[in-house]
Amino acid sequence: MLKIENLHVRYGNIEALHGISLYVKKGEIVTLLGANGAGKSTTLMSIMRLPPPEAPLITQGSITYNGVNLSDVPPHDVVAKHGIGLVPEGRRIFGNLTVFENLKLATYARKDMDQIHYDYERVFSLFPRLADRRNQRSDTLSGGEQQMLAMGRAFMCGADFILLDEPSMGLAPLLMQELFRVLKQLNETGTTIFVVEQNAHIALKYAHRAYLMESGRIVMEGSAKELSETPEIRKAYLG
Ligand SMILES: Nc1ncnc2c1ncn2[C@@H]1O[C@H](COP(=O)(O)OP(=O)(O)OP(=O)(O)O)[C@@H](O)[C@H]1O
Ligand SMILES: [Mg+2]
């Protein structure tokens, strides 16, 4: 489904990714682990091809999705035509809009009206807290609820491949578990997941496969079970 090959990207004169390769197959949950500054968000932004000034510059290598080279795709079509949704770092929901308005905004480019209706139901059943708060202003939601809304919004774009940037950040352990359980449910009903995390504990518990990134390079890859058993990961991330 997604294939990244020998990707080099830079910000100005500084190269942030030094030739990374990875893949995500349809139906998988794959996690990309790494410490602060490893290049995790840069990898996601390269896939989504966010507009400048945020976007890193791809200088070498390729990102293909279902055989299509994403560098040939206009950025808005990455979401609208290819069904790739991003849950960004820091969530970036519209605080002055209600929960429902935020979800509705995500559907603006969709034409499958019948399916949209069904997808709202799906989001509200996955996240009953959002259903209870559907007419509440989003800036009054708790951090965990905002993360749920950000996930719901990516789903409402019509995405069947969802990228998440550190969804566990700032959340209490119980809430993290709840979010990852929902991710698992989404996955079991057909959504492919690529999740960037510093929290290896939780990510390896739910992912099928994992990559470890250090300073812009992939230094380890394997099944989640294999990675959670390696001494390096145990020492550095699992305590
Ligand atoms: N807009 C930018 N301009 C210049 N350098 C940047 C920019 N964004 C990121 N970088 C650099 O690229 C490298 C990778 O950053 P990135 O944000 O991808 O890391 P990360 O793994 O997501 O870290 P974190 O866990 O802290 O979010 C870092 O050295 C960072 O300083
Ligand atoms: Mg980041």
C-alpha cells in the first residue's frame, strides 16, 4: 500500500532524513518509534506533502501509494483522492467550532453522502464521549477528548489509511489505552494505521510491525513482538 524508498529530505541546509525505507501493507498497524528529533513527524509530513513552509524538501527517493508516486499528486488529493488522513501532532482542531462542526468540515471534499451519514454514526459509536458532546465547543474538551476528535476527523475525511503523530502525548495511561483500543477497532474494520510514537510500550502492544528511527535513519525493524524483545528497545524505551 505505502512504500517509502531511500527517502532523503531536508529543511534548508540540514538533512533530516538520510535515506529511509519502510512499507505499510493494507490492513496493518505499523508503528514508527523514535526519540525527540528523530524525524518521525518529518516522515509523516513528507507523505502528506504539506504545503511550505512546513513541508520538508524531498531531495532523493520516492513515496508510492498503491503504485502511484505521491510526488505527482497535488497535496489536497492525497486526502481527497487517495484517502490518506493525518492526525497531526498537537491535534489542531478548531476550538471555536463544535465537535460536530469539526467533523463536518472534514467531509467537505466528499461526494458519497450516504456513506458520510454512516461514518458519523461510526465515529459516535467508537467515541461515545464525542456523541455526548457533539454540540459542545471543541476548546472546552479535555486533551483526551480532543485527541478523539482529531481521530474522528481523520476518519470523516473518508480515509482508509490513517497516519497519527504521537497520539498518546500528554494523555493519562488509561486514556491512552482507550485510544489505542479504538485504533485497533478501526483497524479490524478495514482502516490501515501508521502511528508515530515515543511511547514504545503502548505502540508495540497494539502494532503488528514496528520501525525504530534514530537521527533520521531506520535502525531496526521487525514484528512488534521481535522489537519489544530486543535489548536496545527494552533498555531505551521499555525500562
Ligand atoms: N520546519 C523545520 N525547519 C528546520 N528543521 C526542522 C523543521 N522541522 C523539523 N526540523 C528538524 O528535523 C529533525 C527531525 O524533526 P522531527 O520533527 O521530524 O522529529 P520527531 O521525531 O517528530 O520529534 P518529536 O518526537 O520531538 O516530535 C530535527 O532535527 C528538527 O530540528
Ligand atoms: Mg514529531
